[in-house]
Amino acid sequence: MSMELGITLVPAASDTPSSSWVGLAKLAEERGLALVVVETSGDPKSRAQGTAVTAPQDPSQVPQPVGVQPPTAGLDLWTAVAWLAAKTHRISIGAAVCNAPRPSDRDGVVPYTSMVAKAAESLDALAPGRVLTAADAWVTAPYDASDEELSALAADGKPVVVPVESEQGVERLAALIHAGSASSRPRRSLAERSRRSPGIDYDSIPDSLSDEAVEPGDSGYRAVASNYLRGGAPGLVLRPRTADEVAHALAFARRHTHLPLGIRSAGHGVSGRSTNRGGLVVDVGQMNEVSVMDYTKRLVRIGPGATWKQVSAALHAHGWALGSGDYGGVGVGGLATAGGIGLLGRAHGLTIDHLRAVEMVLADGSHVRASATQHPELFWAVRGAGANFGVGTAFEFQVDEVGQVGYAQLGLVTTDIAQALTDFGRIASEAPRDTTVFFITGRPRQGHWNIQLLGVVDDPDPDVILERLTPFAQIGMLTQQEVVVTPYAGVMGSAADVGPEGHHGFGEPVSRSAFLPKLTADFARDAADLLGTGQVYFFELRAMGGAIADVPTDEMAFPHRASAFQVTAMGADHDDLNQVWDPLRHHFDGLYLSFETDSRPERLHDAFPPAVLERLREVKRRYDPDNLFRDNFNIDPNPHAHLG
């Protein structure tokens, strides 16, 4: 027989649990039973006369599920559960909890729903994934149920618990489960499995991934559920460590196409698509190796899970650097397939401009290496729209020789944000290409705007650095300045490391993105009106031009080479942000995928001009015809098939 069994502990007339409770619970755990259920009143012998499926007519004759112990019983449920959880290590502890307020024998209503929820949350923190509070999660058998009766009660797949009062009762149940056990894979506890999401075949997780897979009931779940900006509750997080394991993860995903699918490198993407609710996440964060392939050609191989902080530190040892956004905590995989508009951009171009090849696992599980000579159309598409075609498992970059740079963080205040924007646009566009500066502001405070400038001057000479930065310091009243000469690794190294507790994003990020061909006085006035509404709490301009504009527009799926700036605005509500952002759209020409959360269909056409989009659809039809990778700016291979 194959079933899960557990025991029920029921005190007779004692105000505290018998010392034998702990012994029975420990023995049940040692013998591999699934569950120990705690009841707060009743006599286990009386259960022998009852039945697991028919309740007595008089509710007073059976123990009532409780959250806060009613005064008629002497044992506090939560205390008993916490005590048993502390004395055991693995076994699930069951306690039927009533969440609905009900009259008490005293005055008022017992319990408060919020109190019960908080108590359950506290117990889960103390014994992660082990406490089960839903009474319908198990079936209670009579005290003297036969083997055949236990088997019949277990037919619906729920564990069966039997009242016991001796070690012999535990040993009898243990003998039954060991006789029917056939699987060698460790099985999660009942409490852990009770939190699984519907629609996921957890039993078919490939063996290569099972030991690293994280489910909602696992103790490490909170560390992988959310990302940097978005709160999530995925039904399963698969964490492959090799390209073959990525293929196994995608095979599992192909059997679950009814669920959202997120691909995560470091979980820092503003779009937030690397987590979801109830779906699957393939997390390649452990694939983070950085190695040198060819010293002469400065070719390096980088795993998708590496952060740019790790990459910059590894490259610094050789006097090299690779431009990579403005924050070292971002993962390689997402940025290296979208663009990479960074603080070395005007001097050295986008991150994708340095990509020479990418190893990928496609939707069908096959492995490819895409480069200028191997799968050239895929290589073209990956550089700008890569999330649509596969999972990158290794990136080969040709990096630059970069020594010491000037890194500036300037704080300014202005009462005329339109003029400050106009001045910044002119100065940033006219600056030598060794200078890249980003402009950040937000809501006004009593008629004043705080501005932060982040900039890198790719020159080690302090005099040159000051010459480049001085014009920027004059666009407002300078309130703070920090200018240092540092390796590029020092710029990326300021990012905080994400510890074992993971990210703790919450809610949904709300962000809009655009490319701005030129920062005109009209745009500055409209942007000032936008900021004056208070609907935008973060507003950024990233200077482009220079080396970014040197690359032909058709060389890769990033056609916005002529733009002077990339603009980002973040707010709290999609509709409110649309209302103030949409009037500015006539200033823009395209958008940057990494910073856009607007899911309206027309955004895809903003990101890619018609000819580029059709070319991308052709690549999609070849490499992902069933649209497995659809959850991040989806390029549908057959957009007209859903019409009519």
C-alpha cells in the first residue's frame, strides 16, 4: 500500500500535554510519518467509536477547531504546536484553526481573524513550511481502523491520521508506510506540499533540478519569490546550474504553457518579468562564472547569473572593463540581451555592442551558439530583443582596456526644472565622448527640485575630469559633490550584495521609457509639467550619442542609435502615469524595453519599427514558433492567428 500516515495527539483531562507527546512526535518523525495533529480536548479512545467521515449531530461532542483556545479547554493550541515544532525537525505539525470569529463563553468574539493569521505567520517563521492549519488537509481515521480502512481513507490522496497513545501505535503505522514506499526521492512534508500552486505537476520535476527547486512551502521560498522591484509568488522556481539543466527546465515549462514563465538572472530588471504569481521561474543565478577566453583579443566568457559588480571586479585584474548600466547589482543575462545603456556608453558604446557570441538553450531544448557566422539572424535578434528567443547560458564579450576613470555624484537644487533640463541637454550632448552623465530627479518639494547627476569621465587626469564636470555643476545650486578617481570596478562596486535572504520587492513596478532624439525647450517645459503633477517620483535622463551612434542602426535589433537620451519615469499607478506621460509621446522615437512596464500592444511598435519587428517575427517563427518565451515584451510569431 502507498499512502501517507500520521498520528493525532489528544489530551484526556490534563491542562498540559503529556510528556509522552514529545516522545510520540519524535518517534513519528524518526519512522517517516507525515504528520502530527494536535487536538486540544477529547479522549483518543472515544475516537475509536467514531468515524472519520460522519460527524456527530451534537457539535459539543467533538473538539471544535480553534485559533485562540476557548476557556472550556485547558490547553492552548498554539503553545502546543510551537512546543512540538521546536522538539522535532522535519515532520509537519497539524492544528485545525478556525479563522471565522465566533461567540465565546465569555464576552466578545474569539478569535480575531487577524490574530489567528498573525499567530500562523509567527509559527511559520519559527518552523518554516511545517505548520498546517487547514482541517481539510488530512483525514482522521478511527482509533482502531484496520489496514484496509486506512487504505480506503487514503484513496483521495490526503494523509490519514490515527489517534495513538503508545509507541506501538506509531510503529504499526510506520510499518504500513514502509511496506508501500517505492520512491527514492526525498518527499516534502505535508505542510510544504499544502502550499503548492494548482496546475503544476510537481512530481514530474526532473531529477537534475529537484534538489535545487524551490516551492511555496520551502523554507527558502521568500528569498526567491520576489525580485528587486516586484513582489511575486511563483508556484515553482527552478534553478539550473548547467546548460543541460536549463534544457530540462524548459522541457518542464513546455508541459506547463498554461502558466506564466519568467526567466531570471539576478532579479533586478525594472520590467519585473522575472517573477510572477502562480507560475514558473527559471533562475540562472548560479550560472555566474567569469573567465578569460583569449587575453590577446580581450575575449571573456560570462555566465548569465553574474552581476556587473562581479564582472567588473574580475575584469579589473586585467586592466579591462565592459560598460554595463549604472548599477553593479544588475545581472548579465537581462541587460546583455536588451541593450546596456551605461556610464561608459558615450566612450565605448552599449553592452551589446561588445557581444561577439552567445550560447543559448532554445524553446525546444536544443543548444546553439549564435554569432556573426553561426545563426547570424538569431545573433542579430538577441542583441536588443533576446528575451524572446531562448535562455542565454553564456555570453562572449570583447572588452575594452579601461584604466582609472573619474566618477562623479553631484547633488543640485533648482526652482526652475525646465531650465535645468534644457541646460543639461545642451551640456551633455556637447560634451566630449569620454563623458557620460545621467540626470535624476523626482517630485518637487515646496517648489524646489533635487537633482542628482551620476557621471563617468573615461580619463584618469583629475584636471580633465574637473574640466568635463564643471559645466554640469552649474545647472543648479550645488549642494553635494563627490568626485573620485577610481577603476570602473569602483563604480560598479558600490552596489549592495544580495544575501541569502534575497530580494524583497513588493507590488508592481510602474515605469515608462522612451528615446529622445533631442532635448528641446518644448520637451523641457512638458517634462516640467509632468514632474509638477507629483505623479512621477523618479525621472531619469541617460545621455547617449558618442560611440553608441557609431554602430549602424540595422546591425542588431536595437535601432535607436540616433537618440540623444533615454528617458525613464516611474510612478505608483499605471493609469495615473499614463495620463501624464502620454501627452509627451510626440517628443519620443521608440522606447527601451528594460525600463517599460506598459503592457498595451502599441508599446511593441514603439520599441521596434515595422521592418525590425517583422524581421524579429521571422526569427521568432524559426526559433520559438510556439511562443514559449512570451512573458517579456512578447513578439508573437503569428499575431494575426488570434483575430476573428
